[in-house]
Amino acid sequence: MKTTHSETMTADQEGIIQVLESEHRQVESLLEQLATEENESEATELVKQIKRELMAHSTAEDRVVYSTIEQNADMAEDIEHARDEHAGIDEALMKVTEASPADADFKDKVQELTHCVQHHVKEEENEILPKASKFIDQQTSRELALLFKKQKQLEIETLDETEPDLAGGLDGDGVAAQGAEEDEMTVEELRARAAELEIEGRSKMSKDELKRAIRRH
């Protein structure tokens, strides 16, 4: 399995590009799982998780990353376009969350959301972030990464208060804290934990799949 930059760095060394790319891969993995999930209950939980991740990510990205990048006049148009794409993702996400996995057109709505996310991610990773990296030094990039993580956590906490069902059935501080702890673990640490729990197929699982499998035990 190919190792990403974010998996070879400690949390305080990661720059904003590595953090955002890691987040993108996580959401893409969730969407891939949703596209093939046949169990309606599991699909419903995946929808909740995707909504939680996308909403927290988008808001934190706008407030921390976009607000910094757009201070450069050459990036203003790029950021305006990126925000328009966020709005398109929100609209596609609403269609999925308002539907039922049992609906005949549910998979079509998931495909539409996936397309919107992939298109946005491609433009952000191939155009916006490389362009922004030309005037954001390494130290600033690391500071943005830390600010983004803190802001995203605040957004998640707000969502968990206003829409508690999105937390995926977390039942108290103990379980929630366990989930937060797993978010900070590396792939190797997650696999070691999965081995302790005797979870089958762990060697082929992605980071997000490992976290989900561990949380089920």
C-alpha cells in the first residue's frame, strides 16, 4: 500500500496541503463505501458520517484556509469559484441525506455527490493549493494546518450539539473520546489495534476503514 505524506509526518509537522489531502482521501473512501453498501442500516450510518465530515471540513476550510488565501489578490477569483463548488456539494449532499437507501434513485444521488466532491478536490489539489503554496511558507502552512484542525473540531462539536444523530450513535464521553483517539492514530497503530481485536481483512483496509471496524467492536 502506498504511504501518503501525512502518514510519514508527525501531527505538528504536517502542512495544510498534507492535511487537506488526507481529509479528501477520507471522504472519498467513505463515498466509495457508500456506493457499494447494500445494507440499508450501514448505508444510513455512512450518510451521517459523510455529512458530518463534509460539513465540518467545508466550514473549517472556508474560515481558516480560504480566508487566508484570498488575501492574495491573485487568488480571489479561485476562492470565489471554490466557494461556489462548496455550495454545489452542499446541494448534492442534501439530496443524499433527504433520501433513503431504499429509494430507487439513491445510488444516482450518491454518484452525483461523489462527482461534485471529486471535481472540487481535483481543482483544489491541482490548481488552488499549488498556486497558494507559492506564497505560503512552510511555517505558515503548518500554522494553518493546526488552525484548520482546531476549527474543524469546533465545527464537529457544534454539529454534534445541533444534530446529535450525526455522531453515529456515540453514547457518552467515553465512546466519543475513543473515536477522537482513533483519529490521531497512524495506520500502523490502527492495524495493531485491529489485530488485538482479531478483525479480519485488516491488512487491506484503509485508515478510515480500520477506524470504522475498530469502532464497531
